[in-house]
Amino acid sequence: MRDTFNKMIGRNRYVVFRLFLHLGGGEVAPIMGVLNSAGRDAIDADGDLEVLGEGLVEISQTLLQYDEYWLSAANEGDVFWDEGEAGDYVNELFTDSAQRYLSEPDYSSDGLNEPLSIPVTRNVIVIITVAYEGEIPQLETDLSNVQSLKEAFKALINLHYKHKLKAIQVHFSPAQLGDELTSDQLLQYYPELIPL
């Protein structure tokens, strides 16, 4: 009822959406390169939404290519009719995501002192948080199955090209090569995950 009233009086509808995706297996390490590259580009661009959007598209396309390694997922979000309230919720989710295990990459390291052989992680968590304007049914539903997740990633890509994104954040764990995310840590730090 409130949605209908707000639409009638012409108020903008803002959605804040967060997706967790757990990938597992010996072949998931290349995803780390894409995530770190997009992260460096985002920092270099100083938060430019166009650059962040291009990074989101690249990450989404990469994750779609690795769908056979998807093990579990979860999503959450909320609808706002006030841009300030939506922004506050984005900040709240950012803080929560950043506090998750090993989700803060160290871009200050040049990698010169890294050992030549590093352990390859078998678990990767990607957390994508976006705020957008409008209504996207593919994102505003339960994403605990592979087909709906694929549709969600396609919707994220389309949001960028339609210039509907208001905020984009990507966190991932482990945040750098050589770090490892164990099954116990997955349970402890990402309890919301639902097996696919």
C-alpha cells in the first residue's frame, strides 16, 4: 500500500541490495585476479561510479563464467523512498562487509617480497552491494538457486548500462593471494550462506 502511494505521488524508489556468493574448488584462484584488478581500478578512480560500474560488469561476467564453482549464496536488501536513508543503509552494509574475515585487500604492497609459491585458496566469497533507483524483480527475490543468481548478475550488468546505479561496493575474501579461507571460517563469518 505504501509503495503504491509513494509511486502515485512521484517519489523515487531506491533499493539497497547485497549479494553473497561462495565459490569453491581448486580452479577459483583466477577470480582473485579479476577482483583485485577491479579493486585497484576503483581506488585509482576515486569512487567514480562509471569506473566502479565497469568493474562490476567485469566481475559479474567472470562470476557467470565460473558458475560451476558456485556452492552457496545469500542476498538481502531493503526499499527506501528517501535517498539519505538508502545511503545510510549502504554505509551500514559497507561496514558489516568490511568487518568480515579477510575482506580488506592490501593494495599498498607491490608484491616484490612475496614468496614464489603461495597456497591456492579453495574458497572465495564475493560480497556485492549496490544501491539503485527503480524496481528490478531479478534482484528483489530469493537468490538461493543457480538460475535466479544468473538472472541477478545479468540484471546487475544491465543496471550499469542503464545508469541506474547509485552506489557500488565489492568485498571479497580472502582479499589477497596467499591468504586462505577455511570451511570453519566460512561458517563463522558468513552464516547466512545457503547451499545452492
